[in-house]
Amino acid sequence: MLVSIGITAQQTPAPKQTTDYTIEGATAHLGNGEVIENSLLMFSNGKITFVGKAEMKIGRRGTIIDAKGKHLYPGFIAANSTSGLVEVDAVRASNDIRETGTMLPHIRSIIAYNTESKVTESLRPNGVLMAQVTPRGGTISGTSSVVQFDAWNWEDAAIRVDDGIHINWPSRTSFGRPWRGEESGPKSNKEYKKTVDEVRTMMNDAKSYLKGSKSPKNIPLESLAGLFDGSKTLYAHGGGEKEITDIIAFSEELGIDKLVIVHGAEADKVADLLVAKNIPVLIDRAHRLPSSSDEDVHLPYKTAKNLIDKGVVVGIGIEGQMERMNSRNLPFYAGTYAAYGIGKEEALKLITSNTAKILGIDDKVGTLEVGKDATLFISEGDALDMRTNILTDAFIQGRKINLETHQTKLWKRYMNKYNNQ
Amino acid sequence: MKKLLLFCLIVITINQLNAQEYFPVNTGVKTSNEKFTAFTNATIHVSPTQIIEKGTLLIKNGKVVSSGNNISIPKNTSVINLEGKHIYPSFIDMYSSFGITKPKRASNPSRRPQYDASRKGYYWNDHIMPDQRGFNDFKFDSKKATEFINAGFGVVATHQQNGIMRGTGLVVALNTSDGNETRIIDTDATQHVSLNKSVSSLQAYPTSSMGSMALIRQVYHDAKWYAAGNSKTKDMALEALNKSSRLPIIFEANSLDNNLRASKIAKEFGLKYIIKGGGDEYNGLNEVLNTNASYIIPIKFQNPYDVSDPNMASKVELNDMRSWNQSPTNPAMLAKKGVTFALTTADLKSAKDFKGNLMKAIKYGLDKTKALEALTTIPAKLLGKSSEIGTLNNGSYANFLITSGEIFEKKTKIYENWVQGNKNVLVDMNIKDIRGNYNLSVAGKSYDLKVTGEIGKLKSEMMLDSAKVASNISQSNGWINIFYTPLNEKKTEFVRLSAPLNNPDNLNGSGVLTNGNPITWSAIKKAKEEGKVKDAKDKKSEDKKEDTSPIVMPLTYPNVAYGFKTKPKQETILFKNATVWTNESDGILKNTDVLIKNGKISKIGENLNDSGAKVIDATGKHITAGIIDEHSHIATTAVNEAGHNSTAEVTIEDVVDADDVDIYRNLAGGVTTIQILHGSANPIGGRSALIKLKWGESADELLYKNRPKFIKFALGENVKQSNWGETNTIRFPQTRMGVEQVFVDYFQRAKEYDALKKSGKSYRKDIEMEVLAEILNKERFITCHSYVQSEINMLMKVADRFDFNINTFTHILEGYKVADKMKEHGVGGSTFSDWWAYKFEVNDAIPYNGAIMHSQGITVAFNSDDAEMSRRLNQEAAKAVKYGGVSEEEALKFVTLNPAKLLHIDDKVGSIKVGKDADVVLWSDHPLSVYAKAERTMIEGVTYFDKDTNAQNIKGIQSERNELINMMLQEKNKGMKTVAPKKKEKVYFHCDSLENK
């Protein structure tokens, strides 16, 4: 097998869909909780044209893929990710996550998104085909965008440009820094009110600015406009019970329509409020440790259940240890949540339809429904389980993508070496 | 109490000794006084157990002459009648830094690490200072001395608390009248050791407690070698250590874990350490008793946390709350266990807090005689000074307390504290008690005056015809002072009265009215009346309050959340109808029973029976061998000794942390055995600890029995400090080229060392070389952290050159590139399932690595190196199925049998085979499935985790937290001092972690 290694990065993007596809016989997991056994799905020009039972007497179009015994899923979406912003964690030059400064709504992740990332490429064979690319610096971190993983450049990649603005909501609790001679342990964060007031002031400034002549131009204030006209979502990264309550009041006060809580460690304590206000939560991945020695050792696995039982709309955010490379484990985070009380189809929603709704891209992706993008894949088995998440075919917007990666190439190259010895 | 002490701060001391006889006198005539002082009619506690009623104590020249009932009193004797009073030997604090200022912290503006010692002519490590003498730094501190005297102390031992080996300490009497020539009882009485580095040097080594331990051991070896005259050069540090070798050694450990570490060193070298503990010994009383050491125990008790804000309260962990609740029992429990200990004021902010805490310890069950011994005879004995201090035997220093009653009664006052025959008055014992009710007549008006409170802190209540008059009363230097604001005065003005205290029943004095006119006044004490009755009633209710014994939460094993109430025992268990993953030629057996008996897998088969067995229906469930993590950093308080590029002398076995909740969390993920590895800060790292996760047992009990020996090596970015920042660029090696030379150098030296040793000639024992020689002699295995193919290949070649084998490459992310060479060398690979992209050297790391190496016949394991991943290694094993198509049966072996093979323990664990240890896991589902949960995890037939007990634990933790929070809130409402909530931020270690817990 001849492959070229070296500086070649991601697989060459696939050409636009020209032939139609029919996938027949798979167990289709629609992403909205429904399952169709022995399904039939067809797509043309990048859009799904038919979803139903294989028993349907309807003309099969284009290339027919026999997927009997296999499983069909909508492409998975990694929310609150930094895919494409860092290549090697320890190499500073490859890191584009955090801009300097504190109020950075004008900072846009999309222009730094590296379509050639080998790390991002390695997510595709696991069914992770889209991501929200998020800046992380400052108090107001900047503006994220949603991309798909088969593109020549960031313009091609974009599914939704500038979907929302991210804010690192301060914590009411601060921790002593013993290395600075402070006593260790938690204490009330004296800066909390001040930080919140600074954000409030900026938001109010933006509102006044936007009503006026907008001259001279103020770039950061201008970039906040979408929060007030409903075109952008406010992603508030925060966790505590009191903080979430404050965030909700803050958004209402400022007339911010679309709010998403990111992390939400104690979101279950304010679940009723979240449900009443229709505010979703991007919870952290299941594979993390309890936050204290006393905590239920399995609590991190039960976060989804604890919120879903109360009616909160939940998606999974990927932020955490080695998150770029770990994004390919997104399906298994959902699988772990499934094991701890919510079931597989509900768990699937956490990385498909729910996430699509939260990110405002549910008109295009997130479920296997007619009219949506043909961003989907076929797996040998249950894609939420690592031993059966084995992809045979994957499509992004109808384009059949290559599932080879830098890693599969090395695998094959060295297996060839040994096989030929 | 606090105010009383403040009031007493001005202590009157009277000098009874004279200048040294051979000194010239230039300020007057030379005098001497050979007078005696006798204290008569007292209850004399000659020692805690020897009491003389109505006895006489005779002293002269600062020493006890005699004591007893029939003492003949010489003519030149001052007699002091102590009718109704007690005499006790004054206390000894054998652990202090009294009069010794800690040196300044060294600073390093360049921020470059320092690897070599600053001192010349001394040991190679600045933190070894046995030549340091506390005496040289000693300056008598009168203010601190007064604090000690007021708390009842007469003698303290003090030393320079800086460095790992800290040199000698002195014993000094708290004699504020005479000079050092009298009060210093011994200039070099003790020698001191700790695990903590000197603040005055920035020499990097050691960076960890295991490094400190290794260094102490090496110093002892070197001192012995030096004493035999083997050194060609002088070493003032070793000379000093040898010179003081007969002195008692005090080891500052400061925690249960460190107590045990100190004791381990002591036993290895046949030494007897006196261990300065941490007050947490109650968490491991048996281990403490087994050390056979004597202890110095602090009585610093935690104030309750301020838990009024539920959000903050949630941040306090159960073990911290328990420590607030349980630690006051520490002295009592040690005493009951029979541990020999002295008490110390060390760790307290001030000796002023001592009495309050001691009374608390007594309230929590400390026997009063034991308490007194711990403050007198025991410290005296441990200091080797029993004939001089600690008792009032004839010839001892006249260091004693005169008290109003039994010393540890709440109401008892210490009147005087005599040190070396010098009187210190704390409370005037001749003070007149004027408490009672008076008729006060001033300027034609008659007031009711009620005097209450404590002597020294009187309270007054003044009434004029049932109207209250604001007033204040005080007593000083034999006078009584009263001032008050008369009624009907428009302004706040005072009438001021004073009178000499000749007769408390009839006070007559003078004063000044608000208008400035002088007056005379009188106050006549009323006959005893109903007032007293009320007092008695008050007293009764107060006593009652005191009698309620405190509520102390039961200890658990370990004494943290999820600890066992009673240690779990081996059981006979019959699992029925399971799918059994044998990892043997039988493969995966369906509908099979497994019998666990006597800690072993006893039978495997169909329709098994055992009359004594607890039967568990495992229908639909799976049984596997316990998971083995070849590369873990949980359950340890240190990972790296980063101070040198080779640290074979350190061992993780020294720093195992048996209380780490991650042990329990791992059990909940089916893990039963782990290798705790040293980190990757240096090419030659430290030795491993191979442990079984026997939650609730001590660190020593966790260690795998008859374990094979392992050491961690490392290659690549971490050892060449690539990601340590710009200042860490001087330690050799900084390139992969240098890494090879480190190995060649050390193995060459080890080879020569071993040859010399085997030749029978004398040699300097070097722990590091001993360990490396074990590798050359094939007695110790190497697990080497490795990434890229070039370095992997290099290390195998170095090993070939020295004729040994690398046992395991861990991480080994490019192992797939040299799998053929690895196979030829005979080395195994313990890798990550899918980690990559975190460093430059993992660019070519691929998740197919395990599958490729496996396909070439290499023994492959998946490891965690991570506290989170380790609790779901079964899922990681499943990734070998996904990436590279390894069969499910073989994939499970990646986390069970294969790591057992790599660790050379597959004779006992790693598969379900009759006769092997019953280290088994019952899974709810296919064990490689993301949906599988460990329902029961057993080690040697003992269930350390099961899902039902876990559910109870979660409830139990919640209710205990709640109970403790309520107790703390009650304390807060009583006005106790509280402290801000704390939560130890748990440190999770990886290979490159440089911090210590």
C-alpha cells in the first residue's frame, strides 16, 4: 500500500455530492430518540430526501449501500470544543485558544480554525463530524462558530459563523493561593460583584452604542449586537447554583434572548428554573473525577440523568483534559451517560439533536430527517460503545469522506512492514 | 482565662542564686547565701504517682534538698506555709524553637535551579547539617519564657528547626533571673532530623519526601563509612553526626504517615527515634504502637469550620470535619493504647493556648496522671535527664508549681512557678477574696454592692433602691478600686473610690465625687445569705454542662469518606451462572459457577455447591480477573524525585498513601492491583510500589506480598526537561544524546561498584549503586517511560551492552515502529489506548499501537497514568478491539493477564484459574462494553467494593456530614472561634508531576 506521509495533513476534502445514495437495512438511530429497524435512507445533493422503513416499496436511487446489521447515525457534534485551534498541546506556537485581554467579544474563532489539523481528522472515523470551535480567553472570551470536518478552508468548513458569544462567568467562591502566602481553601470571591458589574457595564454600553450613530466605531461593542437581536447565543461558562441563578437574572435584565449554560456543575440544583426559562445546559464529559472525596464516585456519570429527569435540555461539551485528542471519545461520553440512567437513544441526543438545537443548527443537522444535511455515518455496531464503534462509511453534507487518517496510514504502513518481513 | 493571663504577664521573679564562684566581682562586695527555703503543709506531687500529703519540700541553691513528712528544717530556712495547696514538678516542653530564630529564606533571582551544595567542607547536600548547634543560635527570649512559665513550664528543649539533619538542640531552664551559665542544663542534649529541607539553601535535591528519606539513609551509611576512616577528605557534617551519635534523636514527622516513615528508617538502622507527631495518630493507633517509638504529641485542635453558608459548607470534606471532631481524642487514645508520649506546645500559636487544649484533651478522655507524666517524667526521661528534671526527687532542679488544687481541675489556679529556685508569681496566692455582698456607704447614700467573678477578674453589681448603677471594680497590689456613675446625673461622670485591702469584711477608704470633692467611704460585708445559694445552683448547672461527654464520630478504615466501619473479612462466595472470562485456555465460559474460598479461586465449573458459601446469582453477568494497572500514580504522596538526573535510591514504597479515595474509586472500576510508578523527571527514576487495593489497610499491608522489584526509567521530553520552562536548561541531559550517556555512565559505575563489592574489599555503600547493581544482576526489572523509536532502540542497545533486559516499555507510543526489535529483545509494552497530541513527541502516537505490538507477539498492556482513566480501564481495553481488531478475549488481557505478566505476578493474579488469588470482578454487562459496571470487586476473597454497600456509603456520608455540620453550627452559636471552610485541592499525579502532596 502506497501512502505519502510527512507534511501531508488532513485527508483531501471530498468533492460535492453528484451521485445519489441509498442506505438500506441499517438500524437507523434518528437522533431524536426514534429508532427505525431495517431502515431506508436516501440523500441527494447533500440533503436527506427519504427516511423510512426498508419494506417501503419506493425506488432506490443512486449508489445503494447494503447496511444490514449495521447502524446508521446522524453525525456527532462536539460542542464547546477547541478543535482546530491547537495542534500539539505542549507546543505553544501551535496554540490559538486564548487571546490576551478580558473583554473580547470581537475575537472570532472561525478565522483561526485549521482545516488541516491531523487531530481533527482523527475524530472523523469515530463519527464526530462537526464541532463548535470556541475561544477561551478573558472574561468575555469571544465568538464561536460551528464547523464540519471536511473542508479546504474555514469558509468551506463553516456551518454557522459566529453562533454565539462565550463568557467565563466568575465564581462566587475563590480559592486561596498558598504560593502567594494566602491561606488555602475556598473563600467568598470579593471580585465577584465587580467582575459581573464590568460585564454588565459593557453590555449596557453596547446597547446604548447600538441605538446611537455608531460613530466612531467601537469594534467590541458592535460585536455584541447579536445578543440583543437574537442572532447570537450567550454561552455562559459557570457552574454553581448561585452563579447560574445570577446568570439567568443578568440575561433577562439585559434582554438577552438565547442563553446556554456551559459546565453547570450544580445545574441540577436550579433545574426547575432552567426548565421554566427554557435554558439548556452543555454539561461536561462523563469521563471526569468527582469534585470532592465525599462525592458519589459515579456522580460524574450521572450528570445527564440528573438533569434530564427534571426536564432540562442537555448536550455534551468537550472541554477538559487533552480535549482535542479526546474529542474522538465524545460518543463514549454519551455511552457512559447512557449506562448511568438515560438509555442509548436519549444519550445519543446529547451529541446530536440536542446539541444541534443548542447551537442553533438544528435546521441543518442533528437528526436523520428529510431536508437536513446528509451528515451521517454507518457503524458496524452501537456507535456509543467503543468496541462496536467501527465506521464503514461516513458522509458530510452528502460528500463521502475518506476515513483514513495520519494514524491509520501509519498503522497500515507498519503492518505492511511486518507482513512483508 | 485569657484576661487572667494578660493580667499575669508581669511576673515577679526573685533571684535566689548567686554569681559563679570563680568570677571576679566589680560592682560591690562578693556575697554568697546558703539559705534554705521550705514549703510546708502542702500536698507534694514528687512525681505523677508519688504524692506526699501535708509534706515539706526543702530547697537550696535552685535544687531540691529533700521532701517528706518529717523533714528537719535547718535554722537558716525561710518557711512558706502552703496549707491546702499542691506542689507539682513544673512542665517540660521537649520540642520547641525557644530563643532560636529561623534563618532567612534563600532567594534566587535567576530562577535557575541549584544542583550543587553551597557549603564547602561539608556533606554534598546543604540540607544535611548535623554540625548545626542550636546553642550557637540561642538567645534567651524573656517574653516567650514568660509565656511558657505562665503555662506551667519550667524547662524546654530547643533546637534550630531548619534542614533535614538539623544538628543538636539544648535543654534550658526558663530561669529569667540568671544567665545562660545557670539556665542552660545541656548545650547539646538532642539531635534532630526531619523530612523538610533547609530554607537557607536552594539546592534542588531532594524535591520529595521519598528523596529526603533516601538522603537520610545515605548519610547514615556514609557516616559509618567515614567513622571507619575510609574518606580521603574531611567532612565536617559527617564528623559532627558521628560525634553526636549517642544523643537521643528527635524526628520531626508531623503526621501519622511521616511517623511511620521515620520509624521505618529507624528500624533499618537500629536507631531509636523520638517522633514528633502530628496529632492525627488516632487514625492508625496499631501502626503507631508497632513503631515501638516514643512520641512528642502536639495538642493543636482544629476550630470548627464556619458552615453557616451552605455553599461554603459543601466545600468542607468529611475527613476535615471528622478531624475537627475526633482529633481532641488523640492524646487519650494514644495513652489507652500504651504509646509512650510527651506533650508539647509545638504547633500552637502560643503556649498561652496550651492549657485550654490540654483541658479539652482531658475532657475527651485523657487520664490526668498520664497527662502529668507526658509533661514531666516522660520528657525528662526521653531527654535523658530524669535525675535533674521532671520530678521533685532530691537533687533535682527546684522547678515546681504551687497550685490551688489538683492541677488539671478546671478551677485550679497556678499561683507560682518556681524555676531553679527562682519564684515566678502567676497569681498572688495571698490575695484577699472580697467576693460577696456589701453595704456600700458613700456620701450619705447606701448602695447594695455585689462582687462576683474570678479573683483577678472581678465583676460588680451596684443597686440603689432596686435601681441599677453602672459600676466597675478591680483589685491590684493589695488595693481595691471602684468607680461608678451615680443615678440622676445628666452627664456620664464617675465617682472614684479606693481602699487598702486589709480586712475584706470591712473596707474603709477615700475617694472623689463627680464634682471633685474628696470623701471617705466604707463597705461592710453582709452575712452569708440567699445569694450564695444561687451561686451553688449556678455551679451545679455548670458542672452538669461539663459532664456531658462530647460526641465523637466513630473511626473508619481508612478514616475518610467511604471507609469501612469494620474491616471487611474473607468470605466464601459462590457465583452462579456467570459468563467467566478465564484468560486461560478455557477461554470465555458461559453459564459457569465460580467458588471463592480461603482467598483463592477454589473451583470453576457447572452446578457447583458449597454449604458454607454465600451464593450470588450472576445470571446475565460477567466475571473477570481484577484489573491490573501497570502505570498508576494514585495512592502516593509523591511521584517524582526531580532533584537529580538519577534517583534509583528513592522508592515509592516509602510514600504510599493508603487513605487516597482514588483507591476506592479504582475499586469501583474493577481495579485490584496497581504499580505506583515514580514519575518521568529523570532518566533513572525511583523504585515502584506494587500494591493491591486493599482499602482500609495500612500502607504496608497494601504492598504486594513477595513482590518482584521494579524501577522506573524514562526517556524523551520529560527527562530532558523540554517543557519545564526556560530556566531549566542546565541539568544534564538536555538532549536524547545526553540521555544515552547518563545510562552508560551509571551502569558502568554500577558494574564497577558491584565488582568491588563482590571482591570482598571495603567499599562505600551507595544505595543508588546497590539498586542499579540489582538490575545488572537481573534482580530488578525496568519499566521505562518511552515515546519515540530512536530512544526505545537506544535503551535496548544499552541494556544489551550491559547484558540485561529491559522488562517493560511504558507509554511506548512508537513501539509499533520497532515491534520487531522489541520482540527480539524480549521486552513488553504497556501503552495508552489512544492518547496522543499532547506533546511534540507523540505526533506519531497511534491507537493501533497496542494491536500492532500484540500482532508481533509482544506482551501488551494498556495502562492509565491517570486517576480518571484508571477507573474504567475495561473501556480502554475495548479500544484494542476498535483500533486494530484485537479479539475481545485478548483485549481484556491487555488490562488483566498481560500487565500481570509484565509485573511477573501472573502466577497469582491476572486470570480466573483454580488456585490463583481471588481477585475478581463481577460486571453487570460484557466487561468491554461502555455499559458495564463493576458490581463487586474482590481481592483475595475480600469484597472491597460492592454496589449495595456503595449506595449505603453515599447515604451514610450525607448523614454524617449533616450531623457534623449541625455540631459545628452549635459550636458557632456558643461563640467558639470558627475558621473558614477548607478543601484540600486534591492533587492528581501524572508522570510529569513535580509537586508533593
